[in-house]
Amino acid sequence: ARQAAHVTMLQRSPTYVVSRPAEDRLANWLRARLPGKAAYRITRWKNVLTSMVYYRLAKTRPAQFRARLLAMVRGHLGPDYDVERHFTPRYDPWDQRLCLVPDADLFASLKRGDASVVTGTIERFTETGIRLGSGEEIPADVIVTATGLRLQWLSDIRFTRDGAPIAFDKTLQYKGMMFSDVPNLAYTFGYTNASWTLKAELVATYVCRLLNTMRQRGLRQATPRLRDPAMATEPFVDFTSGYIQRAAHLLPQQGSRKPWKLNQNYVLDVVALRFGSIDDDMVFDNPEPGRRDAA
């Protein structure tokens, strides 16, 4: 907004926007007094636990959490801004991801007049900008699209087993990184309610544990195998975001108990993936070349 004459953020519907400090004061204080590694670990766990507490509050007390988020927005923008129209979603907090802005920079731009928010549907593009369904026209020299995302499951790679395509939507996810009856294939799918890389790090740690175990045992194949075919299943991700819903038919299911259920909880995953069993619902094998195993 500082480089352009004016920036308009056009949205079909609002999302929750929360301001957080661009710098972590506790981290800066700790770095001045402790060795770097100790300061890092304390700061990391502080941030992890803080986000877990906020997520838990949002899920157990959605009305109160929602009211608090909107009150903070009104505090930044003042009583005359239409927060109800532009910053009040129809869904509860964490039914979709929250948007974080550093040091309330978005709100500051709105108050200065450098930027504005318009909520409405697009009718069509015009020679000078965008016409909305309401008839309003937004003038624009440059239009940057930031919607209509298409989730590429496993980068749209076509996987086969014994020459037959693997239908991942017919599988169950295993520990958030493998699939039922699919050997030697791991993927990374981070948290939807926390930093993506927290889960990515744990996945890498677990895969290394699995590979080292296989090497020690002289085995070449590891296949997650569901022991209870009657176990209840549910969607892979409990998220209402459009890009998730549009890709739901591509995603695996999750089970109702571990190791087939996603925790979406870093502490539980640390215990399970760093220190938990490698053998639970896992079949190890040393297949002979050319032999085809039934899934």
C-alpha cells in the first residue's frame, strides 16, 4: 500500500484477521541473557503452546473467542468502520485458517486511506477495472488474483502399484504421512491449525526412524495395514475452506483411533512420532524381485 496510489482488497466473504507483533519481545529478551540454543527452545515451545491454547479456546468457546477477535479489529479500526461487513466471517474461528498481520499493518493502511476492503461478488472485468454484482465498479490499473486455489494432491503425480493406479481417496492416512496398503511411500502434510513446518519436521524424523529400523532388520518394504476394517472413518481434514472442499474427493480418509487418526496436536505427535512404536499396524517384508503382493 505504501508503494501504490491505492490498494483495494476485494473479497467474496470476510476472514478473521489478527494482529501479532512482528518481533517476539520474549525471544529478544531471552537471547540477550541465555545461550542461543536455550533461548530458541524456550521461544519455540512458548509459541507452540500458546497457539495450542488459542486453538483449544476457539474450539471449546467459539462465541467468546469470535467476540474477542472482532473486538480487537474494532479497536484497531475504530467505531465508524464497518467491521460487520468486511471482517466478520459466517463461520467460527479455526473452521478455516486465521490470517495474521504483523504489527497491525493492514489496519494502519486502512486508517490512513492507503488501502480499502470491498466485500462482494465479481460480475465481470471491465476495461477500467472490476464490476461487482452490486453494480459498483472498482477502478484498477493492476489486478492480482489470490483465490480459486487448486490443491494438487502429491503434486498430481500418478502413482501405481504392480501396474495398477493407486486411488488415494480409497485409502486411510497413517500417522499423517503414509497410506494404508501402499508400501514405502511417505508424504508431508503440515498442520492446519499451527505452523506447517512443525509437522514437516516430525515427519522427517519419523521417516528416518523407519528407514533406520528397516536397515537394522535387513528389510526393504514397510506397508501400513489396517487391522480393523470396521473402524469408523472421517474426512482427512476437518476444514471448510473452499480449496480443501474442492479437493476432498482426492484425499484419503482418516480413522477414529491412532495410528489412523490425525492428531493436529504437536505435543501428541512429538510423543508418537519421535518416541512411539514403529511396528503399530505396520507390515514389514522383504519382497522378492518380480513378486506381486496383494494389497
